[in-house]
Amino acid sequence: MNLPHQLATELVRVTELRCRYEGLRGMRQANPEPAITLMNLAISAGIEAFGSGDAAAMMDAVQQLKGFTD
């Protein structure tokens, strides 16, 4: 799998994960806001790196996005 494809795959995965976290809003025992904020930052960085075509930035973005797990 090439780097742009890896980045696109991770962007989709983390976006879907963020949606699940957003579903936790309003629950008394959960505070998903810090995780949602971090995901938003990583997604934005990934989109920017994808658009720039900068391989180093794309690799960094992939690694950041891979850090988010279910």
C-alpha cells in the first residue's frame, strides 16, 4: 500500500472513530471531548499533508492517526 493510500485509509478510519466518540457526548461517565479534539487536530494535519504531497508530513500524519485505537 502506498503512502497516500495509507493516509487516506487512516483518515477514514479515524473520522469514523471520532463519530463514535461524538456519540458519547452527554453521558455522565464519559468525557470524550479531549479525544475528539486530538482527533480533529490529527485529521486536519492529515488532510493538509495529503494536499501538500509532502511525504514526510504524510508519514507523520499516518503515525499520528494510527495512535487512535478503539
